[in-house]
Amino acid sequence: MSHLGVSFYVISVFILGVSDKVLTAVIQTQQTVLAAVGEDADLSCQLLETKDVLQVTWQKISHDVETNVATYSKYFGQRVNDGFNDKVEFKYTGLQNCSIVIRNVMEQDEGCYHCLFNTYPEGSFTGRTCLQIYELHEPVVDVRESNSTEEWVVSCSATGRPAPTVTLSVSQQDLSFSQYNTVSVSNTNATFTVTTTAVLSGSRNNSTQVGCAARVLSAPHREVMVTIPDDDDGDDGSDKKSGSNQRNLGIRISVILSSVVLVLCVAALIFVGLYEKEIS
């Protein structure tokens, strides 16, 4: 190849590369859309420059294969392709701004989607957004007393996909966690159950709330709060209450016995009086 041919080839590749970047840059869309299993996911694209758009096409990319999902044009309106009729709907239709909704997202809906603004005479302007599916269930917290005084063992489990991050918290500043231990178990349905256990130490003056937050990716977290009762409601309070109950029970028994003795004495006196009358 001549030097002139090589130079032309390099210039052509450079121009095509710049052109491709420009076409992508004028599309505004979310790079990643997070959606929980069972929820609806909104995918939207906006063409920031005014163009003569003939049609907007949505495609799903799977293993580098592009499959048309839905199209919208001014003359033919909305059309959802076969295989996506029960899954995809248009949320907003426009030749400059177009969005679709994927209903009841499942694992098989995960992947990247292209939005193509087909223009004349410039060609297609392409945007790319990727749908990432997650799963997160409400965490479960367990609090139990330790063998040592002023210590509690706090355990929290959360199930999700991918593996959730579990964080413990406590409302009272005088209390603190230590001896953290985290175990992750892989489930058969591709979810993970993560359990974090720690020792809560310190002296409590009133009711304390222990919290557990579970997070997956950058999705909204789920949190559960559990209240540890006052110390007055603990063992010492129980002993005092038990002692008070025992004293009250003793008083009741004494009153009852006294009443019984009094009734027996009155009955005896009446019987003696009747007996003396009969004799006389």
C-alpha cells in the first residue's frame, strides 16, 4: 500500500471514530438502571440535538446479538415486536424523547438496551443503557443476652442477589459493637444469605434500639429496628417484682387464715351456746 493510501486509511479511521463518538454523545440516557425482581423498569433516551428523526428503535443486546424490541414512528405509531408484547410498553413516545417500561422484571430481562434515533440523512444516533436486576428481602434481627454481664449477642441475616452488605447500628452512644463475624451462604436460587453477628457491650440506662441495614449495589437499603428493654425490666426488676408478689401472696394467705380462724371461733361459740340451751 502506498504512503498516500496508508494516510487516507488512517484519516478515514480517525474520522469514523470521531463521528461515532459524536453520534453517541448527543444521546442522554442512564448508563445503568437498577430494578428489583418483580418491579417495573423505565428506560428512556433523549436526543439533545434537533434532528429529522424518522423512527425510534429499541433493541436488546444479548451475546452481541441485537434484537428489535419496539419501534415508534410518526407515520406508523407504536409497535412492540413479537416476544415482548406482554413484557414491554411505551411510557412516552416522541421522535426526540422516547421511553419504554419493562414490566415485572426478571433475571432474563437483565442486559443492555440500545435506543436508535434513525434520522435522515445523517443515519442512526445510538444510546446505550444497561438494566441490572437485584433482589433484596427484609433483614431478620435476633438479640439475646450473653453469658457476661452488660453484653448482648446481636445477629442479623439478609437474603439478596447479589450478596447484600449487612450493617449493624445502635442508638445509644455508650454502647458499641465488637467481635464482628460475617458468613455468606449461596442459595440454590442464585441468591445469597449474609449473616453478621457481633457483641454489643456497655451499660444501658434506658431502652436501646438496635438496627440492621441491608444493601445491594446502590439500590435503596432495607432496615429493621429492634428495641432492647430497660434494665429495670430485666432480671433485677423481675426479682423485685417476684419478691413483691411473694410478700403480697403471704399477706393474702395470712388474711385468709385469720378469717377462717375467726369464722371457726364464732361457729364454736354458737355451737356451745346451743348445746348449753339443750341441756338446760
